[in-house]
Amino acid sequence: MALPKTTTHEERAPIAATPTAAPERPVQVLATSMTIHELTIDRPAIIAYLFNIPADKQEIALVHALEVGIMELAARRERFRH
């Protein structure tokens, strides 16, 4: 599943790209984007869900699942604050 190239290298580069910077991680969260590379997920429910989606739709399905999951987690945290 190849991600479309939508940003330039400079836009994705870490702010502090120095020799002492932390090594690159499988998930990089930057100010306006997130990059996932060489990440293995071995959760059966996630694999089963995406396996049944056509290959050309899996990337958008994963993004949608992340959006829904994040919204649900944020709503739960809000409910527990009160």
C-alpha cells in the first residue's frame, strides 16, 4: 500500500534535523502531517477489516478508521472529564 506523495521533503523534515536528533520512528507526527513507514500491525480485527476491502481502497479505509477512532477516543476522554 503506497502512500501518495503530497508533500515535499522539506515539509516533512523534522524541525531539528541535527546529528543528535532522535532516530526516525515508524510513526512520525509533525505539525501538519503524520508519516507512517515500516510499521507492522498484527491485530486480527484490524487485519480482518482491511483484508475485506479492495486493495485500492485500503489506504483511505485506514485513514477513515483512524479518524473515527480518534473522534471516539476524544469523546470518551471528554465524557470522563465531567
